[in-house]
Amino acid sequence: MKLDSLESLDIDKQVCFALYSASNALTRAYRPILEQIDLTYLQYMTMLVLWKKAPMNVKDIGADLKLDSGTLTPLLKRLEQKGLIERKRSETDERARMITVTEQGIALREQAMSVPNSIACKAQLAFEDALTLKRICEQLTNNLME
């Protein structure tokens, strides 16, 4: 198929639509699993970053999640309202907010331990295929963000 042919405009030939559909399906698959621990998908992704790296500033969290502050700030406020994180002024730069995980947030990590396996069971991909898919998605993201 030549890229300039009319056939190239078929939706079933679009990589972007396949990625969009897969992303939506994956996010929907997470929903009932994450409801059990009272988190949305983005809240879960944020907690994954914080469980690994906290304390960290909002800018670094945004960079890790590839989110702007307009999306991240309300997300962090909701996590704070749930008692999972604390937002404090940085001791070295009062303009920056440092995010730490609370005891309740640390306890939630134990509950979240079953999430990856639950999603893997739903996805039914071989481990090697899942790693290949992840690598290709990361490469695509990096290429498009340059």
C-alpha cells in the first residue's frame, strides 16, 4: 500500500486508531480493578511514581507522567483529600511543592500489589509480547516528543 493512496485513509489501516482503541480498552479494563482500591487510572499511575520516588516535586512528577501542571494539580489535590499524599512547600525553594506519601498511601501500596497481575490476566499477552509492545510504545512516544 502506498501512503498516498485513498486506501491509506481507511480507519482500519491507521496505527493511531489501533493505539487509541487499545489504550481505551486497557483503561476500561483497569477501572473495576482500581475501583477496589478507590483509585482512578491516573491516580494509580501517580501513586506508582510516588511509591517509587517520593518525596518529589510536582514538576518531576509531571515529567515522569508526561502531564502538565493543569492536569496534575487537581489530581494531586484529590489524592491529598483521600489522605494518600501530603503536599508541602519545599524547604529549599518555597515556590515548589514537595509530595510525600502518607502512612495510608503506603498501606494502599500493599493492596495495589495485585493490580499488575490482574491486568496481565485480562490482557492475555505473552510476557515477551507485552515487553515488546511496551518498548515500541516508548520508542513511538520518544520519537513524537522530540
